[in-house]
Amino acid sequence: MLALIKSPYTRRTLMCMSAAALLWSGSPAESTQAARYHTIPELSSGSPAPADSKETAAADRKQLFEQMGAATGIPWYRFAAIDQYERSIARKSKKTAAADSTSAAAKPRLTGIMIPAPVWSGPLNPDQDDKQPESIRFFGGFGLDGSGDGIADPESDADVLYSMARHLLKYGDSATDFNIGIWEYYHNGRAAQRVSQFAKLYEHFGRLDLSGSAFPLPIGTSYAYRSTWGTGRSWGGARIHEGTDLFAPHGLTVRSTCFGIVETKGWNRYGGWRIGIRDIENRYHYYAHLMGYEKSLLRGDIVTPGQTIGWVGSSGYGSPGTQGKFPPHLHYGIYRDRGITEWAFDPYPLLKQWENKEFRLLRQNKKKK
Ligand SMILES: [Zn+2]
């Protein structure tokens, strides 16, 4: 299908130390001016495509990544990570999303990677819609012909992935080389960190579907929570409450709610001992006021839904180690990365959904026995 006979080339470039440092600079959600975000994207995005068509699209997409991987030497999970990052930050209005799905554009795309016109055609190219590989090359553009049809089309998945592969191969093929290539493409430490996290998740699990959930506390134990979104809090000035407090006994197990990767771990004066986990949808799950962490868990580690990550405590609201300034509870928050800012949204409806799902499963299992 893909006429890719061109041999990939590799060229080692000197490692840019400042770029490498920025790659890992991190961006804990609580350090950003996270704005309030009232809707739950999952529940408000209109009528989703039927599950089977979604699965088919995912299977086709993975196949495309594997084909491009075979042709270029870039592993499928790296293409998948870039694609997923771009999907997660795409701020599609409901109108354009609806138009896309109804008009079924001339060439429906499998990937969501959008390469801006000045990058694709070359910044000084007078024709910003240029699709001729020769003139694009002349103006230093990014666009190449990966499908073998003689044109370099930014709307063609094969052309986009092939161009991206040729860019990445300039830096080499190790994970570090990949991170540098991504940094050089986005010039954004946060983007580089996300793509590398997603690549690690896809590589580890070997599949695109990393949906799955768990309630953060063991189902059926003594905990209590209600919707506390946006209520005032007593310590730290006029801040709104960005999350849900789950009151529970000191020492109760805290579990990961998702498939994800540990992004933050340590003390924060508000959150106490806290842990932050990034999922494949680019959501940051924040667990605060812990008594302690699961010892073996380190930054960069991969977690699965239901996995123990720590224990309920009352740490925070002071210098490291401060405990007991309030009743023990888990503060759970979710932030969505939109590329430049991270938005907190109310986790309460999701918590209810996950809790109900686990109760349903428990009942089903009991019936079977
Ligand atoms: Zn709280």
C-alpha cells in the first residue's frame, strides 16, 4: 500500500544540553494557574461514534503506524505517541467536530497530527499551500511525499508520518534521540515530556487502547465523599477547591484510577505528600494529603487501574512532614493539559461513574459464584 522504497538515513547530531534539560523540566499542575473547567469532556462531547467503528479506526491506525514503522525504522509507538499528543491538545469546537463526522471529508484521516502550513511548506515559501516536494525542499519546508504519489500533502497520513519520521531520524533512534527530535519539533518542554510519556505507555502495553478505570479507594470500605467543586478553603488564601475530598480512615489504600505514568511525587505545601499520574488522554490525576507512598513507585513508573500507589493521610498545609491539620482524607483532582495551560475539571461525576462500575462488577462476580 505504501510505496516507501526510500532508504531512511541517520545522522548523529550533537546533543543540545539545554534542550535535554528542558525535556525533563516537568510542569506540576499545581504550579500553573489552573483555571476552572466545569464540564466533563467525556460526558459532554455529543454523541460518540459507536464502539465498533472506534475500535476499527484504532486498529487501522495501529496498522498504519506499524507500516510506517517498517518503512522508516521508527517504532509504531512513537508515531502513536505524537498522534495521541496532538489529539489530546486539539481544541475542536463542537461545530467543526460535527462537520468532520457528517461530511466525511474527501480523504478521512486516521491520524490527528497537524503540521502548520509555514512548517510544512517552508516559512518563506510564497505558496503556503505548496504540495510540490521540490519547491517545499527549496524553501526549507518539512513536507515530504511518503505515499509515492509525487505530492507532499499535509492532509495525507502517509506524507505526514513519513515527514515526521525523516525529521526524527536526523537525531538517531534511541529513546533519548527521539526526545530530542520531538523537542526540536515542538520547542516546548511540556509537549516533549507528554510525547515521551505516551510512547513509554504504548511501548509497555503494546496496544493503543489504554482506557480503563478504578475508584481511588477500595470499594465498599468506609469512605465518604460529596461534590465539593469550587467551594472555598481555609488555608492558603482565596483559592477555589479544585477536586473532591474523599474522607477515609488514616492508612486506607489509595489506588490509581487509570493506566498512566507517575509524573510527580513529593512534598507540596498545599497537598502534602502527593503523587501525580498522567494518563494517555493527557489528564493529570492528582492525589494529595497522603500518609505515604507505595515504596517501589518512582517517577516515570507505569501504573494500572486499581494498583496501590499510597495510603490516606492528613499531610500538608505547612512545611514538609506537617500532618494532622485536618481530618484524614484523599484529595483527588484531575487536570487536562491543553498544550499551554492545564485546566482542572470536577472529578466528582467520574468518581461516581467509576464507583458504580466497580459495584456492578462486584455484583456480577457474586452472582457467578
Ligand atoms: Zn481537597
